[in-house]
Amino acid sequence: MHAEKSDDYTSNVSAPVLTEDVIQDLRKMTQGIGSLAAIKAERREQALAREQEAREEIARIQAELTPQFFLSQTPKTFTGSDAPIPEWKRQMIAKKMAVAAAKKEEERIWCEFEEWKKQFEPNWKKTNNQRSSITNPQSP
């Protein structure tokens, strides 16, 4: 076999393209910070602090939303009759109410945290996420 040298070498690695989105993200760099690594480190610290605040708020809410808090909201008699609901059953209802309320508040706090994090996403990533959510809608 005869091997010939070819100058038609093409690479599958492409150079990064500076689109408007990338340029806008670079312009957002705050003054006084000299590198992209410093910006990422600052954002990472902000995210960790915000996550810690969210965890503390969740712990506070879980301490407040106890079954005893909901015990006064449970009925003492069955609907439509004068028969009293046993105390153990009222306590179980109150416990379920407390767990459901705490879970709902926890989901709200984490959703707020995720929304806050999205503000730091670069524009090109937001565009890609929007495209993927349109082409691949997730069923609830």
C-alpha cells in the first residue's frame, strides 16, 4: 500500500465563537475584579451563603410547624355528628398537617433559591435551557 501525505486535515475541535450572549456576559464582569475565576469564586460564596440561609429558614419553619401548633385546628367531633374524635386520631391528623405544611414551605424556599441562582446563569445557557424545555417538555 502506498500512503500519501494529505494537507486536507480537518479537526473536529472548533474554536469558541463570541456570540452576542457571550459578549454580554463578559461585559457584566464587575469592576475591580481582574479575572473570571475571581467572579466565579465570589458567586460560589454567595450561593453557599444563600443556601445556608435557606437551610436555616427551613429548620426554623420545621421548629415552628409542630403537631401541637396544628392540634387546635383539628376538629374535636366528626362532621355531621356529635361523636368526639379520639385524641390519638386528632394528634395523627395534626402531625400530617404539620408535615404537609413544612414540606410545602420547604419546596417554596428551594424554588426561591433556584430562581435566585438562575440570575447568575449566562445568557447562552438560559437560551439552551429554554430550547431544551420546548423540545423535551417534562410531564408533571
